[in-house]
Amino acid sequence: MFADRVEAGRELAERLRGSLAPGALVLGIPRGGVIVAVEVARAVGGELDVVVVRKV
């Protein structure tokens, strides 16, 4: 497991490094996903945006 969402985002970014184009758009969802997405966007030099969803 991860110590926190920041660590999880860094690990995810490392695993995705070869799969994402530089400057890729990274989308995060609220309730924890945005924190992870911030780290991924930083690592790939990409843009960050938030997608707000609701339960169906």
C-alpha cells in the first residue's frame, strides 16, 4: 500500500511514464483522485483538469 495519495500518484506516474505523451492532459476526479492526478501531471509535464461526476 501507499503512505498517502501523493506517493500513489508518484508511483502511478513512474509506471505511466513511457505511455503518456509529454504535455498530456491528466484528468482527476474529486475525493482523492485529484491529488493523485496532480502528481502524474507534474511528472509528465502535462496539464491538469478536474472531472466532476456524480453517482448514478
